Amino acid sequence: MKPLKERLMTPGPTLVPERVLQAISSHPVYHRSAEFKEIFTNTIKLLKKLFRTDRDTIILTSSGTGAMEAAVSNLFSPGDSAVIVVGGKFGQRWEELCKTFGVNPIVIELEWGKSVNPEDIRKKIENNKNVKGILIQICETSTGAYNDIKAIGDITSEYNDILLIADGITAFGVYDIPVDEWNIDVAITGSQKALMTPPGLAIISMSEKAKTRLSKVEKRSYYFDLEKEIKNQLKGQTAYTPAVNLIIGLNEALKMIEEEGLKNVAERHEILAKCARAGIKALELELLPECPANGVTAVKLPEHIDGQKFVSWIKNKFGIVIAGGQEHLKGKIFRLSHMGYIDIFDLLTQLEAVEFALTRIEMYPAYGKSVKAAMEKYIELVHHKPITYRKGS
Ligand SMILES: Cc1ncc(COP(=O)(O)O)c(C=O)c1O
């Protein structure tokens, strides 16, 4: 039997709500019109609420990597040093970007799945000259590990000339992160994860400390000129033609977050993450990360299973698209996504598919164990009001 439909359950891109799809599917509006300016300004306002910041926050028409590149090329001069936490594929990307722009990477290499000890960042700052920034992922999506960004911000705020640059591409909209309060100088995210919008937009917010640096560093990118973008976007404009339809979609998605309430959104993600972990435990599988993030759950597969075939089998059999591992973890892990437009039943679907696929390998299909454990966790965590469909209620 062929799958009837495809269910996208990867940690980016993620499912897009019908409301957002509808908003996107229209003719583009003129990006210099008053109509677009209003939507754009409102989108920035909602993004600032998401970041809980008063600082300048801008939208770039690029994938998330574009904002990472913009941060490195606009905030560092050749010969500067940056402390980089490399515990997965996206940490490696910081390192590659530094090398591209002549920034000296001082790497804290972690076993994939581990989170950084914030004190190790302090040591690197103290033991090296000319450190101008810390480059880190709040959630390293390739391993599902969460880094204690608040503790790291406490450390970097002690240094006047060191910026904390945080890739929160799978963290904003998953967690409630007060960017200003936690001393994150440069916060980055993308449209296609917890922001429930198709890929193509990156968001970057900058502290005064970061803006001072921006004004001093010689420009090394034409398209990603952050000073120019800030100047334009403060007036409700972009320097170049933006992805207008995506911005209209993002505006709708941010309204949905606003309606649900950021605290509730974060709580939903936390509950789903705990349910995912309970479901995995019931299958006697081990999580990869020590400190798992709330948007994605990375799970080690038993040695005798080829993870790439495993993930493909689930897709071919059920149309459920979950992610496998990257780089040396290819074939060794799978990743469940519970980020963005996702509820408990989307999670149960993924868990059941995994359980079924696992037991098929041994040729005795079993079912329900992980779903039961996840549901038990859900009931434990979610306070149920009296049933409203009871007669007379
Ligand atoms: C943590 C993190 N950083 C960076 C990226 C790269 O973003 P993009 O693929 O949008 O360029 C991703 C994408 O998965 C990510 O999860």
C-alpha cells in the first residue's frame, strides 16, 4: 500500500499552517507601497516581541546561513579572533565562515551531542588575545543539544568588546528567550523552523554594543550590509527587493504566535519534547544529546540498523518524513521534530512510525508502546479541565 499523503516532520523546513499558506498564495505586492510598508513594520514589531527586545531587528531575504554570514562579515575584521563552539554541523558552519572572512577561530570542540560548559568559554577568552566574539548555536540541530545561552550571556556581558552571537535558528519560537535580558548581542533565526513559514527569510537583531562594532568594521559584503539594512528597515523599507510573499506569511505566523502567547508556545514545545523523550525511552533507545533541546529529539539507533534505510523506509511506507543524521552521524541516528506547527498527535504519528519500523526489522511488528508512554507523559503534564461534552456541563 502506497502512502496516501506526505507528512513533513523534519527539523526544518517544518509544517506551514493553512493561514500562512493562504497569506502567501497571492500576487506579490509592490515592496515600495504603503500597503507593504505597513505589513513589514508590523512584522518587525512582532519579531521584536518574539525576541523580547527593543533593539534593531531586521529581516534578510536569505536562508539562516545568510544571517550567520552577515554577522561574521559585518562584525569582525580580518585577524580578529572568535571563540566558536563546535558540537555539530552548524557549529562547523561558524568555523567555515570565520575561515572564509579571515577571522581566527578559537574552537571549543565538543563530542557531538554534548553541550558546552560555559566556564570553558571564559577560559578561552582569558587565554587568548583579541577575542571579539563568541559564536554559538542555542540549539545545535544536528545533535539536538541545547546550550545554556543565559549562563554564557552572563559571562560575555563582563567583557566590553566581546559580542555574544547566537544562532537561534531552532530556538526562537521554541523557547521564550529574552534577548536583551540574557545579554545576547546578536540573535539570529530563520523563517522555516518554529516560525512556521517556508524557507527564505533570516532575522537578525543587534545590541548597541554590536551596532558600535558595526560602525567600526570595514564593510566586506555588498548584499549583506547590515548598517545599510538597519537604516532602510527603520524606515519600513529594505535595501533590495525582499521576498514579499514570505514576509506576508511570516506576519501571519507571528500573529498566530502572538495569539497563542509566547509563554504558551514555549510550554507546548516543552511538553512535546518531554513526551517525545518518554516515547523514545519506552522503546529502550538512547537520546544522543546530554542536554536535549525542546524543538528536536535526536535518537541513537542500534548498531545493526542502517539509519539511512530506516528513515527512507518510514518515508516510503508511511509518507512520514523524519530526518536522519548528518556528517559522521549519517545512518546512526534519527531526529524527530516537534517544532512550530506541531501538536501531540503529530508527535504520536512520528513515534508510532518509528516503533513500527524498528520492530519490522526483527519481523515481529509491535505497536503502541511508545505512544502509550508519550500519552501518559502528556496527561501527567497537561492539566485537564472537566470534560465539556458531558451532558449538562
Ligand atoms: C541551528 C541551525 N543553524 C543554521 C542552520 C542553517 O540554516 P539555513 O539552512 O536556513 O541556511 C540550520 C538549518 O537547519 C540550523 O538548524
